[in-house]
Amino acid sequence: MIQLILFLSLGAALLLSLGFFMRPRRAEGGSTALVHARQALSTLQGGLLPADMVARVFDRADLDYVESQGSPELQRLFLDERKRVALLWVSRVREQLVSLREFHAGSARFYAQLNPLTELSLLFDFSRLLLACRMLQVFVFLRGPYAAPRIVGATAATAAKVCNVSQESLAFLTPAYAAAGGKHAAQTARF
Amino acid sequence: MDVLQAADDLRRRSLVNYPRPLDRLIYLASMRDYNTGIYHHDGLASRYSPEVACEAMADCHKEAFRQLVSNSLEELVGQLEAYMASTHTSPTDFIAAWKGLEPYRVAVPVESDPLAAQFLFSTFKVALAILESRLHPSPAAAPAA
């Protein structure tokens, strides 16, 4: 009897999982999600993730220069200011990643046919990134802007990778792609 | 194409007089109407068109902003010091005005990334504090050799 209940529970769980993964994606609100995703992608790629910008925000050479001035007040001011900017960077990266994740969790599959493995990999990357952002926020808040350079580098690199996948998902929105008769042209028309 | 030519023209004729990104940023911001955000340059507009001139100036403004953001704190301090000297204002008055009015906040291009703008404002704040500390050095804060 117990075995039967276990089997039935397992079967029900499997059916529910299958239903969840195979459920049709809603198109409602799709245009808003697309606009938000496009904006998030543009902000990440154009403003937050370029290597030179990340390098400038977390540049130790600036700290060395301030230290060479020999004033504790200046050093304190600099560290406070850089900490504020570093926290702003992390929170903005996180905010844009959440927006992109919502797009992928919601309407991305409706517009862009990503294979399940890519979707799973993306899901994993988003979770890892959001966790890394939270960790960075704590580290920077407690120990200053130079507390975790490796996490900064890894976060920026993974976020750039996720952006590339998202860019492919949103490629059908670009005029060049439509002109080339991209495989999602019909879906663009639907949008 | 016209915009690229106009921008190149602007760099060769006008911006050549402003070798530092900070000077270029301030010059280009001063050519922009605060109410409309439109850039005006009579010479450039007469050679091309007001629209093309405006777009070329906006591009050069963004370029100067990007260059300034990519400069180190030390470079910004140097540029600020040179700019201060070029204004022939007393350093004390200049620093007091810049700390109080924060004119750099209105000198950035309209479509600047907010983080880059915040980063630049923050760097200006520190650069001004460094220049101020040089005016009134405390005995404990003598710069290291």
C-alpha cells in the first residue's frame, strides 16, 4: 500500500514537472517584457559590463594615488565614495539581471527557440550571478570596494556570457536580422 | 557621413584648442542650450547644417565624457589643476565654487550612462578634495615623496 502511494506520488510529481516545462508561454505583456529585456541588455553591455568601466570602478591605482597624498581624511573620503559607486554598480547589475531573467523565465521561449540545455544553463548562470551579486554587496558594504576583486571579475565575465545568450534571444528585434530573413521573422511579425 | 565629417571638422578646427578631455567636456557643454539640449556652433552649422552640427557636437561631447571617465584619478587631478590655472581664478575661490555649485553635474552629455556619470561626479569630488588639501596642507598630511 505504501509502495503504491509512493509510486502514485512520484507519478504525480513527474506529471506536474512535465506540465510545468511544457506549458505554453503566455504572450500577454510580451512586448513590455521585450522592451525591458532590450533595455536591460543595452544597459549591461553598454554601461555596466565593459571591461574598462569595471576596471575603473575597482581600480587600485586610484587608491595608491590617494594613499600617496598622506592624508587619512582624503583616504576615508575616497574609500567612502568608491564604495558608494561600487555598491551602485553591483545593485544596477543585479537589477538588470533580474529583468533579463524575468524575460527568459517568461516570454523568451515564446519568441526565441532556445534549446532546453541552454535554458537550464541560463537558469544556473542567473542563479549563480544573483548570488554572486548579493555576496559582493555584503563584501563591499562590510570591507570596502577592494574586498573581492575575483568575485567582481567572475561576475562581470559570467554576466557578459549571459548577455550574449540574451542578445541571441533578442536578435530578431534588430533590423539587420529581420532583413536577413532570420528564423524568427515570423515571430517578429506576431510581436 | 556628414555627421562624421562635421565631427572631424570640429576636432580639427575647434577642439584642437582644448587638448584635455576636461576642457573639451566643459567647452562642448557650454555650447549646449540648457533649455533644449541642442548644441549650437555657427561655423559648423554654416558649413553643414544646424542638425548635422548638433549631432556632431553631441558625438564629440560623448567622446570627451568617455575619455574623462577612463582617466585615472591622478590624471583628473592634473586636468582639474590645469583647468583651474587656465581660468585665472584664485584656487580658493575656484575650489569653493566647484564644491558648492558642482558645475560638472551639468557638463555631462544627456545620454550618459548613469553609473559612469555618478563615477565621474564622485571622482571630481575626491579630486577637488585633493586640490583643496594642497592649498591648506595639514602637518600630518604632507604628500609622500
